[in-house]
Amino acid sequence: MSLATARMVQMANAIRALSMDAVQAANSGHPGMPMGMADVATVLWSDYLKHDPAAPDWADRDRFVLSAGHGSMLIYSLLHLSGYAAPTMEDIRNFRQLGSPCAGHPENFLLDGVESTTGPLGQGLAMAVGMAIAERHLNAGFGDDLVDHRTWVIAGDGCLMEGINHEAIGLAGHLKLGRMNVLWDDNNITIDGTTDLSTSEDIKARYEATGWHVVSCDGHDFDDIRRALDEAVADERPSLVACKTVIGKGSPNKQGTSATHGAPLGDDEIAAVREALGWEAAPFEIPEQVLSDWRGTAERGSAARAEWRNRLEAHGDKAEFERRMAGDLPENFSLDTYIQSLIDEPQKVATRKASEMTLGEINANLPDTIGGSADLTGSNNTKAGGVGPFTADDRSGRYIYYGIREFGMAAAMNGMALHGGVIPYGGTFLVFTDYCRAAIRLSALQQARVVYVMTHDSIGLGEDGPTHQPIEHIQCEDGPTHQPIEHIQSLRMIPNLLVMRPADTVETAECWDIALREKDRPTVLALTRQGLPQLRTEAAAENLSGRGAYRLKAAESPRRVILIATGSEVSLATECAAELEKAGIGADVVSMVCTQLFDEQDDAYKADLLPDVSPDETLRVSIEAGTTFGWDRYTMTKGLRIGIDRFGASAPAGDLFEKFGFTADAIVPQIMNKLNG
């Protein structure tokens, strides 16, 4: 063994030692994957990965995603050893403990160098597809001088089994994302035991069939690893590098078995590992030469960043590039003039159409946006403003045809947002947020600016039926399979996610403006299929939707009722208010565009809109074509909640609204009865 190889072995063993010691100290974790992939990771970080620990947010760094997030001690070891400011050794000592940034699974908001929050298997790889898309798109705009990097992924058998993997690699292969390389920890082990307990597919053939380049290597032979990575880098297709490894490598009695997957090795076995590896350092101590070798790996990236910085300073698009990567909107970007045009010439359109109209303004004036749809472009109305498709032949395009891959689309958008420089939005039917939910949750957790354009937001779907009705509209005959009922409220429960249901063209534009300016949280726009009247016909001094809720109409007679409605039901609430006023009953109409934003308002604003008085004085009534679950927060328990607590049906929209009681003739008598006791 040459001296260079011997030192590489010790560098890899440092990962093994830190991983097994941290898991043992926590009495919890997954030592097997870090120990098995230590050799591959050492080669990657030493010789291939372009990064600079002194500048973790360097725009042209390679992106490294640990998709197999359970093996988090691998990335914590790599970050510490290569010289990042964090995690410190004390952080690693406190692995999985409260207050340590070394969480059980990597979290992007806790540590620089962790590009994405992973844990749910497969999503890291799928997010990497989005990162690779963003890199190529920005390269098309700014050139090799400013954007010329790769996306590297370490994934395990579980990542490759999950359904999202099929969606992600199909998209990556179709788009020929050759800057993306997945290093597969091919160890044939899952928690239950060997992989032949649950699968017999030819994974390499599957990747090849989707347009990927596939190469194999011995994951414990440094020269063979380099050969495979060289081949991957040289190929124009995305590459799967099948690294044949032994899980728990170095553990004399447990390596190669599921016993190392998700449990500490135990004191006796750790002692045996130290002896087998010739590792004499105490727990959480790294020999000086080994640490020096690791810190030396940063020199290559530091030099590359210095050269890049010189190119940036001389580049004509320096200011624009820095703005894009900072996630800032142009100083002159505004939708105020467009909104005024709507005030001047009111329009009755579906809010999905209103969204398209707004996007026409946005995409023509904001180069940051990249849109798309999961094969529902004509239904979601997401292609607007003259944008062309992003393809394998044209990376400058700003519209992605995702195909029927809702989950893959959502995860890819997360990756784009995390990469930076672009603002992704994508559409499907609201009912299919069920297919996207795990990625939407990660959008919120990762504080990613992603805009979900979810149309057909209620029984307004009509004949599509309850499977497609999120229970908030009522228009097309798709029936219950497509009618969302519980979806809006279930999405509202996700922390750090703005769920907006605009009532007309003006609110839709305001919601888009809010979504674009929210740098640290995602947005769901729930939009109608059916046409809605424009309710806002007077200019406002502020973005009223930004308050979450606002008084659209004040009571004319002495106030006895507050009608709280969302989306398409706001116009219905105004009809109900008109009928109540005829009977001498004053009624406010409150448009509750976004419950999350309303909850963030100060107490005085909330008390003005929803005064804390008894139901005998003022009855609060919620109207939403979805589940009534949760509305008692705003109506109080003695209030009235108009909604749908069953699945929808297949019929024309008007028939459905009548059937489910979403007419003034059906609602006003209920209010009168409630007022009269």
C-alpha cells in the first residue's frame, strides 16, 4: 500500500470512528451506512467535490445531497473534518441531543453545508434533480464563468426503492441532466435484512432504461472509485455509480448485516473495530496527521472559488447574478399597476384564469420564475408570459413539462428553491396534493420558496366527482374522485406553509405578490375552475390579502352576523349578506384569504375583524365548500359552520352547489334560525 493510499485509508477511518462513537454516545442512530460509504465519500470530497468550507454559500459550489439521511453522521463527519465552522466536535459529541445541530437526519437550516433536509427516503435524490435543473438553467443565462458545477448524491437501497425515485430519475433522464451523479450505496441491506427479502429488480437496468449512464465500482477500492467517478463526470447523461460496499465496514462481527443499520454497535464491538482498523485515538479525537490531511482537501475548492470570484468581479451581469442568488426581487418589481388595471376594468373569471393573467405579468417582468405542471398545463393555466419549455436542447426555457409526476415535481421544485437563483412554481389539481404532501411538508420544513398552483379547488369540479374535489368548489362533472374536501384544512395544519384561497382576480394577484416575496416559506394557491365575479372594485392602500383576512363589506344595519368565507364562497357570502340586510340584520363579510397570515396579525386587528362578543350579540358564520373541521377557531363553538363533511358527487356545478346547500336560499334560513334560537 502506497503512502498516499495509507493516508486515504486513515481519512476514511476517521469517518468510521466518528460515526460509531457518536451513535454509541447517543445510544441511537445509524452507523452502518457512514462506515460502509466512508471510502467513497473520502474520494469524492478529496478529489471531486468543488466546495470551500470557508464559504459554504459560494454560489458555484457543487451541491452534495445525502439522500440516505439516516446516515447523517457521514455528512457531519465530512463537514467537521474538512474544516467547516460547524459542526464542532462538541456538536458531534452531542449527536441527536437537544440543542445540537447534528440532528438525527440532516437539516439544512441547522448547518451550512447541508444543502437539503433529508430523511424521508428518495426525496433527497429527487430534490437533487431540481438542483441540477437550476444549475443548467442559470448556466444558460450566465455562462460557464459564473455557473459551472455538479450535483452529487449519496443514496441507499431505500432511496432507490421509493416510488418517488421512479418519477425523479425518469425526469432527469428525459432532460439529460448530465451534471447529476448518484452514488448508490449498493450494500444489499435494509432494516429488515437482505434486500432479497423485498425486491428482485435489476436496478441498473431500470436506470439505463430511463436514459441514465450506469457504472459500477468496488466501493472500498480508491482507484476503482476514481475510475467510476471519472467515467460519470465524462458522460453527458446523468450517472448512477453503483458502489458495491459492505455496510458497517470495519466491524468484525457485524459488518455486512442489518445489525449495523440502525443501532449502536456496542462497546465491545467498537473496541473490536478500533483494533481491526488500527485506530488508536480515543473517542472524538482525530490524529493530527489525519486532520491535517482532511483540512488540506479544502485547498482545491478555495483556489477554485478565488478564480471564480475574479470572474464574477469582471462579469457584466455581476449585480443581476448576485440579486438572483440572494433571492431578492428586482427593486422595481411591482404588481400595483396590474392590480389597478383590474380595478379599472373588473373581470369575471375563474381564479385559475386570474392566476394565468397574473403570471403573464410576473413572467414577463421577473426572470427568476420557472413554472411547470404535472401534465395539466391547460387546466392549471401555468404557462404564461411567453415562457418556453426547459428541455435537453434548450436550458434557457422557463417551463417544465413534468409529466404525471406530482410528487417528483414537488420535490424537484424544492431542489430548485434550495439551489437558489430561481423561484419555482408548479401546478396540479388540489386533490393531488395528496400525491405531493410529503414534499410540500419538506418545502415548509426547509423554508423553501416554492409556489404550488393547485386548481380545481372544490366540488366546483362537478362531474369529476369526489376523488378530485378537495371540497371547496363545485363546478365540473368530474365527480367525487377529483373533488377535494378535506385538503385545504389538512394543508393549513402544516407549519410554515401559507395556504391561500383567493376570491377574485384582485385577491389572486395579491396572493401571487405575497408568495413571491416570501423568501422563507412556501405557498399553496387554491384556485377555482369556475368563473367568479370580481368583488374588489376599489383601490386599496395596501395588499389586503397580506393581512390574511379583511372586511370586504361592513354591515349596513346594526351588525348581528359576521360571515367568514374563502375563495369562491366569498361571493356567496355577499349574496347572503344582502339577503340578511333586507331583513334588517347587519352582516359583515370577511374574506379569509389565508388563515396563517391572519393568525400572525396583532391582537387589535384580529379583535376589530372578529370582535370577542357573545353569539347572541354577533353570530359568526364560516362558509367554505370543504370540511367544517377547524372552523370553530373563528366561529367559536356556538357559531355556525357551513361546509361539506362528506365526499362530493358527479354533476354539473350548479346542481352540486344546490345539492350541498351552497346557495343563499339554503344558508340564510340557517342563519335566521340560529339567531332566533
